[in-house]
Amino acid sequence: MSEIVSYYENSIEIEKKIWSLLTNAVTDRSSEFRTPVFICGNEKDLDGRVVVLRKADQENNFIQYHSDIRSSKIEKIKKNPKSSILFYGKEEKIQLRVKADCEVNYNNELTKKSWEKTGHISRKCYLVTNGPGTKSDIPTSGLDNKFDNFNFTKEESEAGYKNFCVIKCKIRSIEWLYLAAKGHRRALIDFNGSKKFTWLVP
């Protein structure tokens, strides 16, 4: 009888697991993979922040999230589209280090479809008067009292669309690390050209 190989030593099953975690995180609010750290910039000005995963597409090899077009990261992405996205799940004992080429989508078909799927309460972030990171003389949410207290309709939330954008991240590689008591495992999936799987020392 041949030995049963656990998923973490099988390249096909590892890739299936990675995409399962990412696609589930889009709809599962409790998923540890829903809020990765997105890092962008250049060697003189790297910048990281937590984002919310909004789409994971294995067939076309990309993930995406939403942003305010006025955010400082938008200019950074436009100047240098290469980014790193870090996921970690304590329960799964899995770390994913994703390298991607990002594009900013603004006021196009992609953003229209994404905006339509965004609930009116979730649109609150895009109703701030001044952009994220703007200096203020007082502690503030950036919203006027009406929006701060969720006292607004979906129709009124449409005003936020002018500040809404979608960051689409085309994946170049995924480095996977599994922390196992009987021995860690680490591998790199390179999507440049023909897909290549390489085992790494953890």
C-alpha cells in the first residue's frame, strides 16, 4: 500500500489550498486571509497598510481590493505598480507572500460593477470630505454627523462613487509557508511565463 501524502507535500494540493483560502476570504468576514497587508512604493518610500480582499480569481490569476482614489498609495502604485501582499492565518498556520503588478481602476466598468455590489453602509468610507491622511486640527472620522451616524440612504451614498477605485493585482508569484510541528514546508509558485513550482527550505 502506497503512503498517503498529506496536502502540504503535494504541489497541486498546495495551490488548491491557497486559492481556496483566498476565494473563501472574499465572502467570509471571519477569515484570517480577508485582511492582508498591502505594501507598495519604492526603495526610498515603502508603505504598508491593511486592506480588505474583495475578489480572488484563480482562472485569471489576480486579486483585488477597493480604495479611495485620494489615498497616498494611489500615486505610489501609478509610479511603481509592483507590490507585495502579505497574508497570514494563525489557525491555518499558513503565510502567503504575494508579488503582483497592480493597476488602478477608476470610473470604468470594473469600478461600476464593484460599486453596485458595495452595500450603502460600506460606502461610508468614500463619503469623507477630505482624502485619507489629510491633516486635521481635531480628532475626526472625516465624515459629517449625518454619515458618521449611518443616517443616510443608499441614494445619498452614491456621492461616494467619485472617490471610489478598485486596485487589481495581477499575481506574479506566491510564496507559501506552512508551519508544521513535524517540519515546516515552504514553496514558491512563479506565474511568469509557464507556471513553475519550486520547493524552498523554510
